[in-house]
Amino acid sequence: MDLEQNLESLSLQNSGETLSGKLRRLKVSSNLFFVYHDQDGFGNAIARALNPTPHPCSKAFELVDLELGDAKLNASVTQFMDGENLKATMVMLDHLEPPLLSLAINSVLTKIADAEHILSTIPTIIAPFLVPASKLKLEGRLLTTNSGKLPIYSIQVGPETDVSRAIAAKTQKPPPSLQIHYEPLACFLHLVRAANLPTSIIVGQRSQSPFNQALSEDLQTLSEIGQLAASTTGTYFQREQISTNWIPTVKPASGGGVGEPWLAFYG
């Protein structure tokens, strides 16, 4: 099944709701950020720091109903405007627990597939994640690095685009045996693969250093992810925003289990 057929299939899954007006058709740019509002505030920091231009800039906000049966959930949509030109679209999903998490992500992807595209090209989804070190494993062990610099990975899904190629050129490809135990990322990866939408998932790893040092290293990783997302999409990343909009949680004591993984999708 080719890309257009996949998009049509995703759209038809909710065709009845579309006709009844329950699903509002989105208008999206060729660059579409998917941001998950995690409990650590990484998503919020990225969302606030990404802007259309340095100054002045315009962001148009709206809420979109996901309509998941009895669960009334919204996703926030932000349009990045440069004058009358739409430079990028951001869809932000609030923190959710399974099984609502997968239902909400699927609903968002369905809306993207059914969206009104500003340009004739299918939009490229750029999805940044900052993942706790305990949630990324290689052959059952935590990922380690020989240098003090934590790598930035990218996972490419669906047809290649100019944006996905640019991101891939500036990041590392994950090891084939990498296991993802972070549910929001694993769930998103599984569903976007099923949809075969052009997607670049940018993955940063949280520091394993003592808290004060980890804070500095995590801010650096967050900044690198934001600058990468901005530089490849023609948008602007305000680095100074991340230190005021990110409130990291204290890492749990060593020896604690990581819990049962939702699924290890990569490998």
C-alpha cells in the first residue's frame, strides 16, 4: 500500500465522524511538530522555545477535540505565522496514561492524515522526545557513552523528505537492537509506522550524572534538540526560554526497577 492509500485509509477510519462534524479538519504546514507534554515539562519547554522568527512573531492557538468516546480530550494546535505565511504547525498532546495514550495519538495521526495541506506536499512530522536513561536499553543494558556528550538519535519513518534527510544527516542512527521502554515514544513510533507518514523522531537521552550536573547536561541536550528542529524547518529556537519553562523531576534512587515496558518496538 502506497503513501496516498495509507493516508486515505487512515482518513476513512473516522469518515463517519468527519461527516457528522465531530472531527474538525486541520490546516497544516509542510512542517508539522508533534510534541508530547510529558510530566517533566520537556514538551512544554520545546513548545515555548520554538517560534516562527526571532522577533516579532505570531502564533495562532486553537484546541481540537479528539472525541474518544466518553473521554473528552483535546490537542492544542499552534500555527507559526510569518506575516501571512504559515511556516509550521505544532500539535501538542497532553500527558496521558495507557490505554488513552494510544487512542489519543492515533486520533492525532488520523487528523494529520485528513488535514488540509497548505502546500501540495505531504507534511513531514518532526517529533522530539527527551527520554529517561532507564527507558533506553541496548541488549538489556542501559545505553552508555564513552564521551561526556550524549548522542542525539533520529528515527526515520515513512517516505523520505528534505526535512527528514536534513535531520538524519545531523544525528546518529539508533543501534538496530535499541529497545524503547518509554511508553509515549514507543506508542507514537508504532502508530506512525502503521500510518507510514513521513516522520523524523528526534530522541535525546536524559543524563545519568548527579542531579546538578544532570540538569546542565539535560538543558544542553534539550537545546540541541530544539535547535536541530528549528534549523531544519526554517523556524527559530529561543534557547533562553528552556531554562525558565522546563522543570525536571528528581531522578529516582538507583536500584529501582523501570517497570513493565509497554513494548520494545525497535529492533
